[in-house]
Amino acid sequence: MTTRCPGGHSHVRIEGKFTKASAIYHHGLTKFLAGHFARALKQKSFEEEGRAEKPRLESAVLNDILSQPGWEVLKEWKWARGAHINILESRSLVALMKHLCVSGGDCRFSTLLDSRVAKGAHAKGRSSAVALRPSLLRGCSYAIAGNLHPAYGFAPTRLNTADAPTRDRPLPKASTASILDHLSTQEVASLHSLQFSRAVAGWVRLTLLAAFCTCPVDGCSTRHPPPSSFHGIYSNFGFWIFLLLAVSAICLLTNPIWTSSWSGNKWIFKTPNKYLWALLALGVAFGALPCAHAMPLQPAGSGETQRAARRAGTVLQPDRAILASTRARREQLLEAFDSWLTEHFRLTLEELLGRHALDVETINDALVAYGKDLYQSGKAYGRFSETINAITSKRPALRRQVGMAWDLAFNWVVDEPHEHHRALPVSLMIALVTLSLLWGWAREGAIIALAWTGALRIGEVLQARRADLILPEDAAPGVWYAILKVQQPKTRGRAARHQSTRIDPIDIVQLLTAVYGKLVPSDPLWPWSPATMRRRFSQLQSALGVVQGPERTPQYTLSSLRPGGATFWLQATEDAEYVRRKGRWLSTRVLEVYLQETSVSTFTQRLSKETKSRVTDLCKQFPSVLKRVQFFKENKFPERSWPQLW
């Protein structure tokens, strides 16, 4: 050890009479040497602590769960006498197992403990500590008796919500964001398998939340949904910048970036980890970029503000415009196809369609095999065709590449005996309307007349409301016809979004005015279920004798109204373009599917003489019945009394 002389005094040469005196130990020198030894030992302990690996006990997933809302106090009690904290934690777990056993048992459950001793002892079922044996034995007994299968996790004391009641404090305020909302089950399991120290676990959760939320200042954006997988995170430039800052902070927390030494009478601080300082400076410099990069566009002006408020809560789907029910049905079909793929191809739908380069041949083979299986099991053709549509909607690039699947579907249609919806003749329509009015079914008669004369889809009529039906009394003077606005047209994604149809026959307009004229705009034209309308339509046909086969099933369905009206208007006008516009078909080729002039002209050959006589008599009585219905409606006669008043 060498130390410079501080100076300020004269030196004496040690020789002669001074030799003996120099051999004596001086207290100042002893204190000086002891001080150096103490500082050296302290510096060595600092270095050993810095190199020692900190315990990794925490899970970012469990910490996130403990920070979420929904926790509530189920049971609380006071211990009769004091004991070690590990023993009390073990007894608390036994109390939980007793509660589950009494409640019925036979379950799997997860429990979080902030005592590593109690967690490890119950996980192994044994412990060398004699004081823990009673609670371990009781816990094993409850697990066996109640068929309980626990999974143990570590809950840090600072996040353990169960500690709040024991300290007479309310439950801690819950976090508003969670990483579990944006991760799949496999990703959650992978993240939970990684154990971190206290500091690193907090930074990992913070980094993931900042990456998932488009603006960490205002919370997760509701208009810009966060990425749903780690792949989406890695493609975010803001994520990498924030990760740079996070790694810098983690390094600062886990590795000391300064060292110190004593030189003379002062401390000298050195920073050998200069690269960490550079990394931290770079992260701080660009730390604000994620917010600026992910900040959603803001409305400019009152018009954009109103539109943004109106669109709030609506999530656009990147597919063709379809009804919500159709989208839900396709999701069910995709789940069924996914289960079939897993069983027969050892492949999931996500693996089949989630590849960057689609294997078109494998996809076609899977769809063809699935279609053959559906065909052999007696399933309907629509299930297979909608499955193909659902696949192409999920990956639009496949729309022109699944020809093999569509070829199988076309062969399915050719092989199946197919019959269009039979067109309802005009005379039979009038007879059904007259009979429904005689029975007091005014709504049924109006629905049949409206759908037939307007060549409407029956679903468009059943979903309509009074505000959608424009009667002459609702329009300008001189308007003698009625108009029905279609709210959700089938072809809204390929044709006009706002569609309507015109009702011309004056007697049908009078019937609609009598039945619907006094309704409130929000009242539906058909207030009951579609099944009720189908059942009553069948009852009307059975009363007329329009049935077929030994089972006497009705010959026509509600879908017969649209082709019946189209066929009638073509025969009456001889103008296919007029009929196409009235029925809102996209092309004349589609219209030709609905035209059934031959079957309409020869339908009387399938009726008995008694049925023909009933149909003819009812058609003749329609004008007089209509006048009486108008009288009944004007004087508010209840419809259930009509059959007794004829």
C-alpha cells in the first residue's frame, strides 16, 4: 500500500537514536490502515451484491390479475391466538379449501399466496416445519374429500388485495387497463411461464400496456383497437422506442452503473457502463414518439365532431356489407369447420389461414373433403356454401382461388332435386286476403297483400314499421299510391342503399290505409314473430283446401308471394324492365328465376272442385268485405268480434 505524504511538516531521518522509537506502532497509522481495510471490504460486498442474481418470484400475468377490478371480500375472521405469518397463511388456504369443499367441491381453482413458504409446502404436500404439518394434513383431507385440484401462484404483498381487510383498509383502486385483454391463451401461458424480479415484472407489464395502448397518456384508444398478438406489437415503431427506454431502466435497476474508490482524502466516482447511459439518453430523447405516432386523428369542426359522436361505439368490419345475423352465423360455421379440421387434418383454422403465404391447394383440399363429409351426413347445401363464403370473407385473397370448392358445390346443386318457390297466383292471393279478413286477421291479410303487390321479400315486410310505410294521407296531395321503404335491402352492398317499392292497386292501398293508418310511426307492421305468420298462412291454405300429398301440407309458403307478384306484373304489363325495377333485381337474368308463368296459369288443375268454388266465391266477395273492414276500423270494432259480425 502506498500513500503520498500530505506535507506541511519536516521529515526526520530514521537512524541512530531514532531507530528504536520508529519500531513502535503508532495509533494514527493503525487507524489509517484499519480504515482502508474497512472500505475495501465494504466495496467488495457492494460488488458481490451487484453480481448476485436477484430472486425471480413474480409473474407479470398474476400481477396484472391482482390489479384488475372484480375483487370482493368473501369471508373475514380473527385468529384466536397469534402464530407465525407462514402458519396463518397456510391456515387461510385451508379455510378456502374447506369453503369450496362444503360448497360442492369437484373443481379446479387457482389461489394466490404472498407466503412462499406456505405456497411451496402446500404444492409439495409436506414440509420439514412441524408447525405447518396440521394445516397441511387438513388441506390434503379437504382436497381428497372435495375432489379439489388447486393451482398455486405467488401474489406480492404490495399487490395482494386480500391484505387490505386485515389492515382495516378498503380494497385498492383497480387498474383501468389489462394486458390479458389483448393476448391469446397461448400468449398468456407463455408470458406466465417467465418469472421476473419485482422491478423487472413491473417494467414488463408497463411496456406491454404501453405497446397495446395507442396513446399511453389517455389510456387505450377505443377507436383504434390495439394489436391482438405479439406480431402486431413488434411491427409498431412506437413499441421499439418505448422498449428501448424500458430496457435502459431495467438495466439501471439490476446493474449498478457507478463504482467508487478513495483517493487521498476524497471519493472518486467512475461510470464504466457508459453504454447504458447512452442507451438511457436515447430512450429519453425518443420516449415521446409513441404518443405522437399513435395519437388518433381528432375531429376538426362541428360537423366532424357530430359525425364522430354518432359513430362512437361502431366498429367497421373489413368485409362486405352483411347483416349482423349473417356474420354471427358465419362465425358458427367457421367454428364447426375449425373443429372438423382439428379432427381430420390435425390443423386449426388459424394455422390454415394465418400463414403469410397461403397454401391454396391445401385449403381447397380441406374444403372439398369437408363438403363431401357434409353431403354424406345429410347436411343442407347452404351450410357448405356459407362456409366457403365465410372463409373468403376472412381472407379476401381466396375469393378467386377456391374454384375446386365451388365446383363441388355446383355439383351438389345439380345432384340435389331443386325446386323454386312456387309462385302464388293472383286469385289465390285475393282469396287468402279475404278469408283472413273474415277471420279477423287484418294484419295477416295486409301483410300478404303488401308483399305480393310490391314483389317484396317477406323479411323486408316483417321488419318494417309504420314510419316506413308512406300512405296517400302521409304524402302530398294527388298521391294515390303507397310506398314502402326497405331499411335493410339485401343488395345494399352492390346496388342502391336506399330502396323502396310502390303499391299501385287502389283496393290494396285502401286496405293498408284501414289497417295501418292510425298506428304510431314506431309501431311494427307485424308485431308478432315470423313463425306466427307462417303458421297462420298455412292455416288459411288448409281452410281453402290448397294442400298436397297424404300429409295435406300447404302448397305455398311466404316466399311464394314475391315470385307470384313478379309473374303477375309481367303478364299484366309485358314489360320485363318495369318488373325488374319494381322487384329491385340487379339484372333480368336474376328476375327470370322468379318468373313462373306456366305454373301460375295451370295451378287450377291441382285444385279440387270444392277448392276452386271457395277461391272463386272469396274473390267475388273481396270488394264488399273490404268496405266492411273499413267501417269496422273507423268505428274501432275489435278484430276478435269480426267473425260474429259477418
